[in-house]
Amino acid sequence: MRAAYIYQILTPSVSPRELDPGFLVLDNSANPRPDWFEYWPIRNFLLEQSMDENAYYGFLSPKFKAKTNLGAAAVEAAERDADGGADVILLSPSIHNSSYHLNVFVHGDAEHPGLLAISKRFFERIGRSTNLDELVCDSRNTVNSNYFIAKARFWREWFAVTEALFAIAEAPDDPLGAELRAPTAYRGAADVQMKVFVVERIAGGRSQLPNPRTRSVRSARADLQAAGRDCLRRVEDRLRDRGPRTIQAGLSDGQWIAQLPERAHTDRRVAEITPGSAVS
């Protein structure tokens, strides 16, 4: 049986009792670099620990269950079902956001203005430029909050990119580093630096490996009705911004939800782009 090392990160804001006992604990209770959030303990692990090439590793935040409704048993079941045939298993929530936005960087820019432009400059700087305006993310390559488990080869590729971002963000005289350190909107405040939200999108779009094999796991309790309503509200807001005419949706919640898969990514460009087009 393959080994799986799935950690949940212990932070100063939670007690050990609040973590899922089915996960291993990655202790960041000292939190020496709070500006990096979960990346700091993940980084230390990848710098200091050797990894089994055939095992899956994951580093999940304390809010993992609240955001995904997935516990350790469900993650372990996903790993068993993959039977070693996937490099990465995606555990991201927020189906409404991934349906509405073209990709994780466009979504990030809607939540944290400026993220898209900063991400473009970062990828150009490290020689992995791509057109993030045309990158298409779907359930096969969407990653939020670093919610994925992966084999060592994927983590190495991911870490090479995130460490490049770390070096830029830590350089005091680098203009791009200053932009990465700038505070951005988050939950009604502006006290989290932009770099945190770029890092958690690095795996989005399969940007680290040429052809990683992926599996996507969704919560069995995914609130599709709420997701459908939220998507409809966003579309109505977008249309309303374009003119004073009245918007008449003509769809009940149930009809909207039934058609949600077909409505996802209806931009004409999607037909012209291979899903999962990535930073190379």
C-alpha cells in the first residue's frame, strides 16, 4: 500500500483539538513569519524533509473542512481511488467561482485588484510567461487555498516556482517584490500581502508540469443551489453595469443549476483554447 502524508497546519489561531485527527500535524504554532501564512511551514517542510517518490503529500489549512466539507477519511479515499495513477489530486471548493471566472488568476484579480498584472510580470520574470487572459481553468486544473495533494515530483516543480516568488518578495529593493508585499483586500480588511494569494494559485492551470495526471474531488455536500444563485447574481451585475436596461433572467434556481455545467466558461475564447493551457 502506498504511503500518504497529509498534514493539517497548526496555527496560533487554533488549538490541536480543532484539527482533524485523521491528518498529521504540521506545527506552525510559533508562526515566525505570519506574512507568508501557510507557505512558511510548507516551505520549511520541503526544504528540510526528504520525500518518498511514490507517496502523496498535502499541507492543508485549519479551515479545510469548513471550506470543503471534506475530512481526512474522504481525502484518504480519494488517494486510494487514484491508485497511484495521478500526480495531483485536487480538493478545491468554490465551484461557483471556478464556473464564473475564466481562470484562478482572473478570479484572484476580482478579489484582489492587481493580482493578474503582478502574476503576469512574475511569470515573465522567471521565464514562464503565458497569456493569463486566455488560460482556461476548469474542475481538472483549478486550485484554491493550496488544497491539493501531490507526489514529490509535482511538489518539486511547484516549489521551484514558489521559491522564485519568495526570493523576489524578500528582496527589499525589487519593485516587483514591493508589489508582492503590498497589502490587499481580504475579508473586509487590507492586512494580507498580495504574495499570499499569488502563491496559492501557482498550481492552478497545471502550470508546473507539462502533463500532470490529475484527479478532482468535490464535496458531496456542495451547495449547488447557492452556487447557481451566486453565478446568476454575478452575471446580472455584469450585464447591469453595461447599461440601464432591466435584466430578466427567465430561469428558476433549479433551471439555472441544471444548466450550470453548460454555462460555465461560455466565453467564445474557450472553444479556441485547449483546457488546461498552462505556463510553460
